[in-house]
Amino acid sequence: MFLGSHPLKLDDKGRLFLPAKFREAMAGGVVVTRGQEHCLYVFPKDEFFRNAERWQSAPLSNKEARDHLRVFLSGASDEIPDRQGRITIPAALRSYASLERDCVVNGALNRLEIWALQPYLDYIADREPEFADRSQEVLPGLF
């Protein structure tokens, strides 16, 4: 399980150090792809392939499912962390997420999310008041 926020820096070659506490779980390889809200999702390879089995059950007749999977998967890149725990973020994905230098890596249960620092800070600042004041369940039975 991946939890917490970790400020990091992208190097000049488009590489990012994975937070040390996540490296063992990601040592076998990762898949980096477009995520919602213009962040990137980073799945351990085995988790990505478990999800892929479920995605294959999406009906081909559903245009919305086809469109979503096409965008999601067309940007996917499988990466192997180097000995120092760095992964390379392909240029197209850096562009999608507006990644330049300062980034935030968030644990999101079964995946990591990589955000450009300022869009992440803006996102959290915009949503924290609503989160703090919520009086209804968002995830029924859980909160």
C-alpha cells in the first residue's frame, strides 16, 4: 500500500527518484501512464497487469470505455528503476503532467501519483475545505 506525499525533483534527463519506502515494491518494474487531473499514475508492473485483466472485460461496444482506455494506455510506458531507484518519465508524459523540476509523489493505495508541484498545491488548497466540511459519505460504508 502506498501512502503519503513526497516532494521530489525531476533531473535534467527526465528521471525521478522513487521515494525510498516504495522502491522495494517497485523494483520489478513499473508502468507510468496518464492519470486524472493531469497527474501521472505509476503502478507496480504486477498491479498494472492485474488491472489490465479487468480492463479487458470492458465492452468493445462502449465508446466511452474505448476512448478512456485508448488515452490511458496509449501513453503507458514500462520502466525499470535503476540501481539508485530512479525511473525515467518519457517526454510526452512529462508534457501531459506539466512536469518540469519540482514534483510531488503521492501514495494512492495501489499506485503512486506524480504531480507538478504548483498544480498539486492548487488542487489540495481547492479541495481541502470541501473535504474538511463534508457531512455526507463519499464512499458509502467507508466514511
